[in-house]
Amino acid sequence: MATPDIDRNSAAKSSNEPSTSRRVDLKLEVVVIPVSDVDRAKAFYTRLGWRLDADFASGGEWRVIQFTPPGSACSVIFGRNVTAAAPGSARGLYLIVSDLEAARQDLRDRGIEVSGPFHGGGDVHAGPDEPYLSGSLRVSGVDPNRGSYGSFASFSDPDGNGWLLQEITARLPGRIEGGSTTFASTTDLAAAVRRAAAAHGEHETRTGGHDENWADWYADYIVREQAGQPLPS
């Protein structure tokens, strides 16, 4: 096999210099999950309440089904002859929620078996459990500090593809681009307003009176929370 000549000095120089080319948006559109029984999987994801976008087939050799979770910009695809991965081998599929208990209750109401809430073991990452973002130790209950990113629950589809719910209420700094605040659904916006209302109640208790500019305070709180900035007091 021929090996092209490489100017290593030029390569090193270019890798350290900022690109002057226009940035191209790369939007994650689809995650493919492997299943063994397409109709069984379709019935399961329908029961989740996800939007059915497509169900295309060509004879008996090819079929593709697409579902989109509520509020998500990314969809999932499964079917026949759409992936070589072993059925049930997809793990660590994260669904971000603003209220973990509400999300768990919704799954239970739909007849879906879901785990209890759990969190990581601090700086202990070894353990007997299936690995996830906080390691392989699942401590029962929500994160004691109820920190954003810290509380989880899990469920699986009939093939064993593993989904995790992760509660995120405030993004880390730099995760929201352009200084804008957006919400994927009215549910997420309502949850943000409720958190702002609770914080504003504490604010009025500290100041000892009614805040006539509560709407501005709410707006500032919501924008700061989503951008991962210090919250107003």
C-alpha cells in the first residue's frame, strides 16, 4: 500500500491555527438501534408515545421505521437490514428530562417497566452495575444535592436496548450557543417557569416584600439557568 508523503511541520502548524473556513452545522439526526422483531419494537415505541415518522418497506427484505421522542430533534430508526449490529446491543441511549419523577411516572402510566431513580457514587466509579455516565455504581435515589446532570433512571426495549433518563435543569457553561434561550417543548418551558417561581419566592422572602419586577426576574433566572450562568439571588 502506498504511503503519501506528509509535511509534518505543515500539518502541526495547521492543527494549531484556527480555521478560517466557514463552520458547517452538523446536526445529529438519527440513531439506529438493532432489533430482532420489527413489529414488536414498533408496538413498544408506539406505547412510549413517540411520534411515528415513517414505516417503509420493500418486499420482505428491507424495512425501516423512524420514531421521534417528544421534544427531541434527533430520531431513532430500526427495521430489517438497516444495521449489522446485534439486536439489543445498543446501550447508553440518553433521554434528557427536566423532571425525572414526572418522566418515570409517564412511563409507568404507559405500562413500561422503569427503574427507580439512582445517582453515582461520587468519586467511586467501579462497581457491579451496568456502566453509565457516572461509572458502574448505581446508588439508589436521586442525587442528594439534586444537581443538574446527577439523577438517572433506566428502562429497556423488548430486545434489551438500554435507555437512560437523565435529569438536566441547568446546562453547563458554554452549552447554549449564541446567548439565546430555547425550549424544545412547552413541558420544558413550564418546568423552567416553576423552578424560577420557587427561586423567586425565596428571593422575596429574603428581601421582605413583593417584587413588582418579578417578570424580569423570572426571565433573567430562566436565561441564566439554561446558559449555566450564576443565578440571581
